[in-house]
Amino acid sequence: LQISRQRAKLEKNLGSISDLNRLPAALFVVDVQKEYIAVHEAKRLNIPVFAMVDTCCDPTPIDFVIPANDDASKSIALIVDVMSKAIEEGLEERKAEKEKEPAAKEKKDETTKTRARKGAKKADDAEVAKVEDADDSAADSEDDE
């Protein structure tokens, strides 16, 4: 009974971690002292770490330090709100860029279809030059007779 409770608790806390298909792009930590294991694992996996760092914490293992009080709920709410807005803005920009890419690709495909390839033009020029050389040599041989 106790083992099943412990397993249920672990599944509740860690279940979503096992469902990850790929590594996260970044890690955001509010309390570095409390979540030092997560920071250490992120460093080991080369995942960038964004963290709110208080004066009592060591900022050395953190890639992007946010100097703030990690104990006050208002401070945490403010920083998390700003971070979430920045993430939403970045996702919208990425979506807009992806929508622009197919349109730009279609334009590029249309222009390449109408243009002759450079290699083909050089080959045509080489053939014209060979024909002209052949005509010149034929004319020279007629002049000799």
C-alpha cells in the first residue's frame, strides 16, 4: 500500500518528464538553491538556463541571470509574467517568419523556372564557338584551294 502511494506520487510529479520526446530548448528556474539538481542536469545536457538569482545564490552555473528576489511572490509573478509575454511574442514572430518562407520559396521557384541555367548558357556558348571555329576552318580550307 505504501509503495503504491509512493509510486503514484512519483508518477504525478515526474510523469510528464518521461513523456518528453526531445530535450527542452531552455530551462527557467525561479529558486536556484531549491532546484540545484535541475540546473546541474541542464548544464550536463548543454541546455541554457535562465534563472532568478537572489543575493544568497551563486550565479556561476546560470547562463542568463535575472537578478531578482526569488522569495517574494510579487517579484516572482512579475518576472514570470514578463518571461511568458516574451515567449509568446517570440512564438508569434517565428510563426510569421514560417508563413513568409513558403511565399518566398514559391517566388524563387518561379524565377528559376523562367531563367536559363548558367551552365546551360555556357554550354550553348561553347557550341556556338565550336560551330564558328568549324566554319572559319572550312572557309580557310576553301580559300587554300
